[in-house]
Amino acid sequence: MKHVLARLGLVAAAILVALILVEFGLRATRLDGQAMIRVLYYQGVLLNFHEAVEDPDLLFRLQPNTRDVITPHTGRPCAFEVDKSGARGPQRPTIKPPGTTRVLFFGGSTVFGAGVCDDETITAHLERALDRLRPGKHEVWNFGTSAYTGSQVIHRASLELAQVQDSDLLVLLPTNVGRRPFLDGPEEQKLDFYRHFRTDPTLWLENFYVTQPWPGLSLRTTNQLHWGWLRWSALYRYTTLRTAPAERTNMVWNPYVASRANDKATQLAVDAAERGVPVVYVLYPQPGSDEPGYQQRTYPFGEPWITLDRPGLEPEDRDLHPASERLDAHAQHLATLLIEGGFLEP
């Protein structure tokens, strides 16, 4: 019996040593990071106009001071410009001109204006609509960035609230839910994203949340253990990531995604109130968006809300990347809502 136990002890020790060697081997070769590359969600549009950033909440942005020519949906080549602050559109003066109302607009690709020229975005149309409806001149800065999810939109608003002088209103139009995207690019860049998971360990559960509890455990306990193993074991990370489906999507909420957005919205409300700058969230018309409570279920953060949904909309009006004339109609309606809602004085 002692002989059998001794052999079992040797086998257990050999297995333990082998696991330790595999653990350190994976760390040394960064194979766990390589496995992670295939299962992250990426933004891959107009990469030459974007840049990865060190901010673990933002991850990437439009590259400031870039200019080129693009060919949008219309097939008509037109100028594409990003100003010094990283907003799409012409350069704006740092000091707000007298008699000017400065509106900062944030969102994903709908606000950015995927498929349209600089002067055809919803922000450009809104600027012209406000000029027609209110005295004075208006500046509507376009901080829309393709694929940004709720927490990125709100975090960018917080950053620009502190950076841009004399803002009069923050408008946030979130259209994407779920985990945040990283910026697509060469493998070396993607592997470098691994550092964000060390800086902000909650990224593990934002990206790799377990939806089914382990036997005998609650879902919360399961994810806490799962989180711990992901953080501390390269072998567990490698095994988990190698077996995860390579779904390049982000359209699923989980508690950690929601918590990040809620925390960002709470902090933005405090910061904006201290500066006396109103904040308004806008719901873009989507199928089902006229159902009671839809906006709170889809984007459960921030307030107050106004909606661009209204009677008589066509299916094209609910397209997230519509033609310029549809964006113009939305902008005209939004201008009216901002004035009637008291976010901008008549």
C-alpha cells in the first residue's frame, strides 16, 4: 500500500512540475496572448484615420490632424478631415467666438457618419438646423467614432468636457451595446493590447463572461473564480481562449459591460453639473424603439433621454448608416427637441 501511495505521489509531483513548466512556458512565449488575438472584437474601418491610445477605457480614437479624400456611398469623392482635438470636421478655434453656441456630440458610426462626407453627417446637419432656428452661430463638434460602445461614448464625453473650452451642451447618441472593440491592425499591435488586461483586469469579464454557472455554484461565484484563473494562470487563459468561438461581435450585454457604462454615466453627470453644462442622451430610431421602456433596457445608463423615433418614419430612417437626406431629417427633428426640451435656449 505504501508502495502504491509513493508511486501516486511521484505521479502527482510529476504532473505538478509539468503544469508549472507549461505555465511558465506559455508566459515566456506569450502564446496566451496570441490566443487572445483571435477572440477580441475589432474596429476595422478607415484604419489609417484611427490610432490606438494608452487610455484603457477608450482604447482608440480618430487620429488628430489627419486629412484625406474618401469616396462615400454617393460615389462622389470628398474631403475627410479630423481636427486637432480628434473630432471629424473642420478645425475649430480653441476660444469660442462671441455669440457662438458650442455643442459636443458623441456616439458611434452613426454620429461619425459612415458612408457620408464631412458636411453630410448628422452633426453638420444639426449645426445648420440650429443656425436656422436660433440666433447666433453654432458649432457642433463630431466626436463620433465607429464601433464605440456606451462606456466609450460616455468616457470620451468626459474627456472632452475637460479639454474643450466653453462647451454649452453635451449630446450622446449611443447605438452599440456590449464589449468594447479594439483597433484592428497588425498582429504586433493586437498582441500589445494584452497590457490593457493587466491595467484593467475587469476587461477579462467584459470580454469572456461565463453565461452558465459551474456545477454547484452560482453564476456570480462562477465568474469570480473564472476571473481569478484568467488573471493569474497563463495555462487557464490559453485553454479558455483557444476553445472560445472566434465571434467578432459585441452585441451582448453582461453585468460588467453594464457596470462600466453606469459608472461612467454617473461620473459624467457629476463633472458636467460642476461645470454647468447640460447632458442629454439621444435614442436613435431602431426596430422596437417605440416600445415602452425600450431605451432603458437597451442603454441602461444616463439621463435625460430624448428620442428621434416619431410617426411616419420609413425603414431607411432606422438604418444606422443612412444617406445624407435621412440624417438631415433626424438633425432637424433633434434641433427642435433640444430647443423645446430646454437644453438650448430658444
